[in-house]
Amino acid sequence: QSPTATIAWNAAVVDNCSVAGASAGEILVLYEHEEAKYGNSEFHDKLISTARSARLSGIETWHLVHTVSADRLQAVIEKARLYHVDWFYATNIGGNWQAGENTWGKPPLYWDQLKMEFGWSPITRVKPTPVVVPTNLTAMVDPSEIPTGGSAILTLNRPMAQCCSRWDWVGTYK
């Protein structure tokens, strides 16, 4: 198992059995259905109790809501907040895949509005710093003198041709 991977389970079932099957640190899809049923009398109490159980177990929740019109989007977002959802996605595309509707295949018409609602802004977006690949081998030790029992940070910069794998090692010798 990768230490950087996050597991997302799509149970799409609003039930504590799904919560019991997930582990802390994982993401669990508890709702994948149409907007007309999101928070209705059949699902409201279950959405609250499963979210509570998941939070107590260290599991993040995700709701996927389809067939949401632009004029209903704000109300659906408010419901997601009520259910304390960690991850949320809504689309105007319907869920009838038998009729050829590709529910999750492209962003909804109101994608820009949805991003802004949850805090994404092109102004605050930081572009990644380009990776500079060194042409020569260099090493830096900080501090340059290491007392007995002390520690230091060793930084190696190597050209790609001298890199072995992400599990490479460095040995220090007396």
C-alpha cells in the first residue's frame, strides 16, 4: 500500500454498514443519486447518522448528486453543508446511463459557479514551480560540522542519469 494513496470507496449506499467497512483516512461515497431524493424523508435521517458515524471513525464522506438544475444548485449545496459532507459534487446531467446520459463524464454547466462556491479562485491559484533537473552532482550538508550524536540534513542533487529509483539510498562512512 502506498503511503501517499487515498482510498475512495463508492458504496453509494446511505447505510452504516458501508461506514463499518471503511477505515480511518479513507473516503466513502455515501450518496450517488438524483437531486429529487437528496435529503428527502427516505434519506434525511440516514444522511445525518452515516455522516456522524463516519466522522467519529475518521472517514471522510462524499456525496454525488445528479440531475441538479442550476436554479436548485444553491439549495443542494446547503443540504450538503447540513450533512457535513467532506467531498461534494453536483451535476445537471441525469443519471440514466441506459439512455446514454454520461452522468460523470464531463463537468456540469455550472462548473465555474460550483468551484467558486467552494473557494476555488483563479486569482489565488498558485502555479507549480517548474522542476529544475541538475546537470552535475552536488551535495550539501547542513550544518557542515556534525558533533558526535548530532544530526544534519544531507541534500543531494543528481542528474537524471545518476538516479536509480525513488527508493535510492545514501551511505555515510567514517
